[in-house]
Amino acid sequence: MIVTLTPNPALDLTYHLEKLDLGSSQRVPPAQVRAGGKGINVARVLHAQGHASHVVAPVGGAAGATVREDLDAAGLRHSLLEVELATRHTLALVTPTATTNLNETGAALSGTQWQQLIALAAAALTDGATADDVGPRSHLRPVVGESSIPARAVLVCSGSMPPESPVDAISCLVEVAHEHGARCVVDTSSVPHLRAAADAGADVLKPNHHELLAAMGGDDVLTAARALANRGGSIVYASLGAAGLLRVPPDGAVLHARLNRSLAGNTTGAGDAAVAAIAACLATDAPAEETVRLATAWSAAAVLHPLAGSITDPAPLLADVTVETVTTAPALKD
């Protein structure tokens, strides 16, 4: 089982346009609406590719109700925590040459709600309780029981963090995953939470190059990735945009994977598709080269699909992925 925790889910609205004229009024086709947020996108890709996944997220208001309905319609298993404040919206404006995203910040979670959300993730790892079974706890980290643990379970914490999120929330999630015999993948744009995940020993970190340099400083992506990996022994997969993907362990060989051709399309869910592939490979102990190749192909397949959280058939793209050992970071193309 791969459990995806989305602390800051969204109701995604995607418009496809021939062009975007800023400062003008445009008639557009109806928006495509679906449950979103990076962790939900990861679970949706995994589900479509035949991997068991389980969504954990807080939802509220009319948008939250629509998120729940969409997850049900998609057949995605979920444990949703009802909260008072409404789930945020995101807006993607997709043209043939670029994608513009407008993302609402989202609402803060209380300490109790964080406790309940972490407990839901723990329960999902053991194929356990729903939101109605989870009550307040005296500590942020829930007590781990003696129940049997699914083999090779993975907990993915993915996406932005709600405002005022405690930094130790990520540390607790990593602890919970490891106490349940699961691996933990963290993909967050929050610099403090990315560092906390590294310090807690998350198995995999998946920043993009902007987040990586913001967290570690300097201007060399490979140096920054190695430093982040060494904070707690994580493997860092650094997204480089059009320049591909780096796999950087605390020591040893660095792999660089790239697609051998340029793609045009919707880049919104490309990183989420890469995380889905990494989680699937982590669950099956796939070799490093296979992992970076699959993650690059799934990411490319996401660009070719009009909606974030879905990918085209990745099989034809696998042959177009080059994987090589490198000692310096490739030049960035964006």
C-alpha cells in the first residue's frame, strides 16, 4: 500500500486556451474540475498504473465535498478529515506554449487536526481506521499498535504545507512511517519542512532545483543535493525541469536521467508523476537506474496529458530516456 498525505489539498480548475491575453476579456471552454493537491495527484497516477494507493487529506466546505465526490468517482480509496474551513481552489491556465498556475494559500490546521491527520496516515498504513475512528491525542505522534504491517508500505507526504504548520509535523510523519515498517517520501515546497524531513531521515526527498537551492544555499544543484542527503541519510531526487532528474545519495554515484526530446503540454503534474514512480519503485526495491528512468518517463507522460494527476501511456517514452552517471550537475534549461 502507498499512502499519500496531502496536507493542503485543493479543488483544481483547469482551462485549456489557444492563448492567454493578459488584461483582456476572453471566452473560454468550461473548466475541467477535479480533486487536486500534489499527494492526491500522486495517488491518482499510482491508481491508474495499477498500484494500491490510499489518500489522506483534510477537507472542508463545498469545495471539500466536491473533492470527496471526485475521489469516490475515481475509485480512489481515502480517509478524509473534515475541517471547518473550506478547501482551497487552484487555477491552471494551459496554452500550447505555457502553463500559468494560480494557487490559493489554503487554511491553517489546528494542533488537534494535525494529530488526527497523522493518525489517519498511520491507520492507513496498517489498512486501518477511517476519520470517524480517530480522536484527539495528547501528542502529535500517535501511539503505534502491535497490528501486522503491510510489506513494503510507503508513506508519501506531498505538496505545500498549510499556513502555520508546525515544523515537527514532518518529523512525526517520518517517525510514524518508520515505526510502521514503511518508507517515507517527502515532496514539499516549504524550506523549513524540507530540512526537517531530511533531519528526520526521510527515505526520499524530491525537491525541484529552486526548492533545493533555497533550502541549502549556493548555486550548484549537485552540491546542494548531496548536502541535503547527508543531513539524515536520505536519497534526493532533484527535479531539474527540462534538464531532467538527478538521483543523489549521501555518498556514491549520482545518476542523471533526461528525456531525449522536448515536450509541449501541461507541466502542472509532472513532478507528482515522478513522485508516484519513485514511490512505486521504493515499494518494490527497484534498482536506482530503473527508478530514475521510470520517474522521468512518467513525468514526461504527465506533460502530455491535459490534466494534472493523469499520464499518457509511459511505455513509449521509456526508450527515449537516457540515464548516466555524472559528477557535475547538468546545465539547467529553465
